[in-house]
Amino acid sequence: MSNILTDSEKERYNRQIILPEFGEEGQAKLKAAKVLVVGLGGLGSVASLYLTAAGFGTIGIMDDDTVAIHNLQRQILYREDEVEQSKAQKAGETLHRLNSNVQLAVYNHRMTPENAEQIVSQYDLVLDCTDNYAARYLINDTCVKCGKPFVYGTIGDTKGQLAVFNYQPPAANYRTLYPNQAALEAQGNLNKGVMGVLPAVIASLQVNEAVKIITGVGTPLKDTLFMIDLMTNETMRFKLKVEN
């Protein structure tokens, strides 16, 4: 696939291209980019939509789960008639209808220690849209090993977190934030409720970080943890200490 923008792409992405700091060069960089979304729940369903709409050239989508009725309150990629069907498969079909210019790689399975490196090495950037500690540590360790940046997002009740990890090393990663994997996994993955709009907020910010990283426009959240509470609209930022 050529990374030169066609006339139809220039028209499609016009509202991005006319941004003075972005231009056709920025859009061409998105077209050349390969981004992997791990997890197609609340975060991943929104992030994959906006990555596709923005014109990222190749998008990998990964999830082994099926659509459930209780997902539909926040996982806006899916519909009632898709309940009990594969999330990855249905996501791929919907995203293709949204933007047929984008190349989609559908992984209807989990990331595992056996397949992680082979998959992650094919991409420029990973979006961590998972909901459990084991997956996050696996994504983190694989991205560090492969030298790939990744955008971390997590949600619970009315609060969300966002960070850019392993970007332009020396850089913070997930273990910088949570060094004790055993302690986290021992407490289990807390199955808390979540405000329906919260994933849209964090996932949109994840895509925005991906755009900044790929195009070089703006300042990514490198080595910084961003937090927001939707009930108060309060935000906080914490700088993470990086060991050289």
C-alpha cells in the first residue's frame, strides 16, 4: 500500500490536514503507521473506531471474547444482534465499513507469552486496552523487549488513567508505576462498575497520544500519569521517575 495520499484521502481527512501543524505530511505518517489494539472492550471498541476514522494505515485488533448484553452500555462498537458473537470478528466488519482504506488484522485470540513478541514486533505502537494485570504486564514486557512504545489506559467506576510508556528510552514503563506484579495479581482483578461514558474519554485520549507519537505533532504524555474523575472533572498529572 502506497503511503502517498490519494485525492479521495485528502478529501476524507481534510479536517485534519488543514490543521497548520498537521498537514498532508502528518496524514501520510498516519497512513504509514501500524498500530495494535489489545482488548476490544470499553476502551478498545472506542479506540479502534477513532484510529480507523483518523486513517491509521494498518490496525491490528485483538480479543478472544464474545459480545455480551451488559457490554452494550459502554462498548459502542457492538449491536444487540451481535451478542454472543466474536468481538474481534464483529469489530473487524464494522471498522471495514467505516473506512475501507485501512488494513485490518483481526486476532480472535489472546496475547500470550508464546505469541506476544511475534505479534508486537510487527507494529509501531501498541494501545493497551485490556482489563487485567497479567495482560498489562505482558504487553509492557513485550514492548520493552521489542523497543515499542505503548499507550496505557485503564478505567474503573468514574475514574480513568492514561500514560505513554517506553517512548524514547530511557523511559518509564508499567513496572515503573507498579513494580510489584505479584502483589497486584494477588489482590485479583477487581470487577467494579463503570460509568458508560468513561471509556470514551480515556480511549479518545489514547488515540490522541497515538496521533502525537506517530506524527510528532504535540507533546505526548511521556513518563507521565494522567488521571481524571468524571464526577468532579478533576484531573491530576504525576511525573514518573525514570532510572537511567
